[in-house]
Amino acid sequence: MGAKASGKKGDVVRVVPALRNLGPALMEYQHGPLVRVTIPPGTTAVRVGHECQPYTRTAVATARQS
């Protein structure tokens, strides 16, 4: 799934990422699925949930070990 948003310069726009398993495959995860959100160039994430972290090699390795 994807999310789209638009606004004028200076606007705060809310985007809620989501995913849907259309099966028949099973998604295996322990603490929630990993979802990558790309912040477009020229924009800023002004508020991010506490469960989010930067997507780096270290963050991915840490998430897989959880």
C-alpha cells in the first residue's frame, strides 16, 4: 500500500503508513512488521512515532535480532 499527501510550503500534513497482507503467504514478525517510509527531498518529518527508527544497516540488524 502507499500513502500520498500534498500541501503548500509550511503546511503540516499527516501521513499514516499501512500495509495489507493479501495472502496466501504468512507474514512472520515478532514486534510488528518492518515498514520503510521515505521522506521526500525538501520535506521534514516533524513528528515521528516512538517505535520508528532511522533505516540504516545497524537499525535493520538490531530489528532482526529483537
